Amino acid sequence: MSVRLKNKIRLYTDTSLILGRIIELNPQDSHYLCNVMRLTKGAALNCFNAKDGEYECQIVTADKKHCSIRVDFRVNNSILAPDIWLLFAPLKKDKTDFVIEKTTELGVHTIVPIITQNTIAEKVRTERFSAQAKEAAEQCERTDIPIIKEAVRLKDLLCAWPQERRLFFLDETLSGKDCLELFNAYKNQPAAILVGPEGGFSSEEKELIDSLPFACGVSLGPRILRAETAACAALSIWQAVCGDWSKGE
């Protein structure tokens, strides 16, 4: 019989979850369960992924470097996040961490770090972003985790942009329409939200973005928001207007 936890731990795994299957966890997850959370043989936890949903599992072997679990029964179907992308220029470390964590909680589907002329971050560690998104998804009860793309230069990204995906861009110097109006107008299209760097877009970048037929400037109101605040505010509004969480297996 499993040892049930009042606040059960959730763990993302890309291994297929099949009833009765024994899964050997990777060293990082083994360390987290056995050394950080101090779980032992017989303890219960939930494991999930976007394909299979969420299952209660039981630890069958546990030591400091190795842990295996058995998949016992399904507790939730897979519910995929709506198809909304976030494009943002990486910020100083703590602010970037905030963006990854909070937009994961808010249900972003794909995160694309972009390099602009005014991007201040010297290094873009997408493996760190992936780890942060995984942890945030485990905490907020998502059954999927955001796709983290490799960093790309803004100009290169826009030149190869899929024309069917509407691009909403935020910048306090641009005369965009109210975001509610535009989100409603294009609510049935794949979409992305582009947040400028702390120094704003360069004149060259603004000219390029303005020339794109699939791009729409949007306003979040009269106040100038920090980049991390703007990302969360825009995504929250988009989810309220356009998000559809009814799709699952």
C-alpha cells in the first residue's frame, strides 16, 4: 500500500507512463526525491507528461543516487496549454527567472529567447530555462511543460516567421490598439506575444516589425511597464480572452 502525502509531490517525466511500468529515474530526480524531499520506499508521488496525463506512482527502490517508481493508476487526463508563444529578450538573471516561472504558471506554450540590439543578457542558458519551466509546471499542476527554443536574433526569427501565426508586439513607444480589442479580433489564430528588451527596440527593429503584415502593435495601458511585468500582463489578458483549456486526452 502506498504511503500517501497530504501535499503530494508532482514530477515531470518524458518516459511513457504505462500502468504497472517500473521507471528508473534520472540522477537529478532521484536526488530530489530521496535526498531533498527524503522520500523512501513505499512513498507515493504523481508523475505526468503531456502525452499520457498524470498518474499516481509508488517508489519501489530508493537510495542516495538511485530511485525507481511503479506507475499505479491514472489521476488526471492530459490537458495541453493553448497555443500561445512568448518571445522575450533575456533580462538580468533574477528577472529572467521570474519570466520563465510566471509565464509557465500562466500557461505559455512556447518560450523563445530573442537577441535584439538592446538585449542586456550576455549568456542565454536555455538548459536553465528548461529546468525552471519543469519545476514551475510541477508546482502549478500543469500536465505539460513549455517548449523552450534556442535563443535567436530577432531579425532572423521574423524573416522565417510562420505567416499564419499572429504576432502581437508590446512597446511603450508604439501606437498600438487596445490589447483586448486585438486579442478578440484574432482569437481563433495561433499567436505570439513579443516583449521588447529593457532598452526598447532600436529604430531599425521598429521599422522591421511595423512592416510585417502579420504583426500588430498592442497597448497595455498608459503606464510604462517593466519587461517582466509586461510579459505576464499580456499573457494573462490573452489567456482570459483566447485561452482554451478544454482540450485534453
